[in-house]
Amino acid sequence: MEALTVDAAFLAELRRDLHAHPELRFEEHRTSALVAEHLRHLGYTPHTGLARTGVVATLDTGIAGPAIMLRADMDALPVSEAGQAPWASCTPGVMHACGHDGHTTMLLGAAALLKADPPPRGRVHFVFQPAEEGGAGAQVMIDEGLFDLFPTDYCFGLHNWPGLEAGRMGVRSGPIMAGGWRFAIQITGKGSHAAQPHLGTDPLTIGAALVQEAQLLVARRTDPTIPAVVSFCVFDAGTTDNILPETARLAGTLRALDPVVLDELKDGLQRLCNGLQMAHGVNIQVNFHQPYPVTVNEHHATQLARKAMHALDVQMGGPAPDMDITPSLASEDFGFMLQKKPGAYAMIGNGESYKLHSPDYDFDDSIITRGVRYWHTLAHTCAAQEHAP
Ligand SMILES: [Zn+2]
Ligand SMILES: [Zn+2]
């Protein structure tokens, strides 16, 4: 174990190259080609083209044992980078604002380290997934046969986490990321003079009431012990200050750590829209889209992740892992994989950086080595289980 090293300088270079060349969901062509080329160089035979740009490589020890899947996401976001680092995005309006450049790099590092020091039995599938950001790339990979082509006992995911001490790892059993729905609402009323509101049907005031009342869904309609959130992020209405508009457009998202609560929020918002429509004589169209399931960590897989984090802590020192980390109301399409297979999604601290999706965000290269070694230790931990699943 001591002899094993992670080439941190090489991986930081690689990460910065990926950062400089971000690609949006399902368009990760350069990234995907670079990943496949690197895997071939390491001696793997990568499977390409799954969910368009997805790449999967397998390390097969040839000895019966657990098969595990380690997953990284590859896509960037439609954000204009504000940072001025030499490796800042070369593509206007596109940026690695969620650190998927770092995730891809850490998994490539793990593919190298595990090639040099493979687990004693079983198989490790390295999954490089497209379109985590709003494209449900994980579901598309599953639909295109991910688990048939690469039979697997456990799935593991890893995301960097701003605000958590750099390199500190965290996991929890049960829900770790929220399930969610996006919604778009169109309110159509009747325009009128600002001084004669009674001659029209004002969609703006009704929209404002909707935004307010929707908060009562969380406050009064769902179990207060289960975290949930309703956020309106778009409210677009009117053109000038003395005309009441004809239409209002609202959009936002519902999140909860429990699928039942998520359903209640969705039904509640629909009912609220129906009620306001009836009460005020407007037409309200609601469109729910982009459902993401709750990301639920399975208990035994979580124990394996905890065991690996503990072993890593003993080997490397540094910030002690948080074995019962606070869940987040952000969403993650890894939840689709955990609907099919037991597994665990973990966090690695990105330090006091800007938040995920911020135009100033950057992945902290100093955490790459720990991320690589987590994957490596986890693969060995899974192989060392007394009973294969
Ligand atoms: Zn993100
Ligand atoms: Zn992300």
C-alpha cells in the first residue's frame, strides 16, 4: 500500500484541461474522447457511446467476488465563468460550475491506481456519465442497458461539497439528496388600465398570491420533521408601470427528502392553482417536468463507504470523516441508479469555496488525491467483504 502513489500534479493538470473545455449535457464529446483515450492508455477497453457520450471501463480480477460501480459525472453548466484562473473556461457561457471536471479526474485517477493495485477479487466498473445537470443522464444510461451490460451489486457516487472542510469526507444512511420536480406555470387573465383593475383579471396579483400560498404547502400540508422546499425562481409579468398585464409566467422547483412528501407538494401546488383559477376567473396551466428521485443510500453500502472512509482516515490523517452528514435539498440523478441497485452517495469537502453553480466556483485540486484514494480503498473494502452479496 505504501508504495502506491497518486500522480497529483498530472491529475491537477488533467482537471484544469477539462475545466478549460467544459461541455453541456449530452455534448461531452471532447471529454468523453479524452476519458476513453486515457482509459485505453491505462490498459482498459472502454465501452463508449452509452447515453451518447457515456464511457464505462471494467477492471475484472477474473476471480468471483462482488461487482461494484464507481460513477463520475462529466457535464458542465450554462454559466458564464467569472473567475480569472489560467484554466478558466474557453467556451463562453459554459462552465464546470459543479466540479464534474474534478469528479471525472478523480475517477480516472482511481482507474490508474486500481490497475496498479487491483482488489483481490470481483469486478470494478468505472462509469463516466453524461448529463447529470437536468438531463437525467443516469436514467438514460440505465435505459440503454447499463446494468445489463455491466452487472453490478453496488453503485457508489461522490460529489465535492463547498462549505465542508477541504478533503473531509461525509456520508449517511438513508436520504442524502432530495427528490424534486421542476414546474412552469402560465397564468392568463385579462389586461386592463392600472386604474381600472376591476375591468380586467390581473394575473400578476394572483401570481403573487400563488407564490405566498405555496409556502403554506410546506408549513401546513407536509410532515414538519421531513425537510421540503418550494422555490419560485421565475416571475415574469408586465411591460410598464400603468398597465395590468394579460399574462404572468412563473417557474420553480419542489424538493423533499421523502417521495411521499414530494408527491404531496406536487398535488398541493396543482390544487392551489386550480383553486386560484376558480376563485379569480383566470386560466392557470401548470406543467411539471424533470422529476428526480430522492437519492437514498442503502444501509449496507453506506457501511462499506464508512469503512473505506475510516481506513483512509487511518492511512492519510487529515479531517475526520462525517459518518452522518446532514442531507442536502439539492437533487442528483444518481438517485436513479440507487432506485435500481443498493449503493451509497458520498461527499468530499471542497473547502470554503464559492458554492456549486456559482460563476466564481472552482474545484479544489488539493482534494483529488483523497478522492482517488477513497475510490481505491472502497474497491478493496468491497472485495474484502466476508459474504459477497
Ligand atoms: Zn450541479
Ligand atoms: Zn454536480
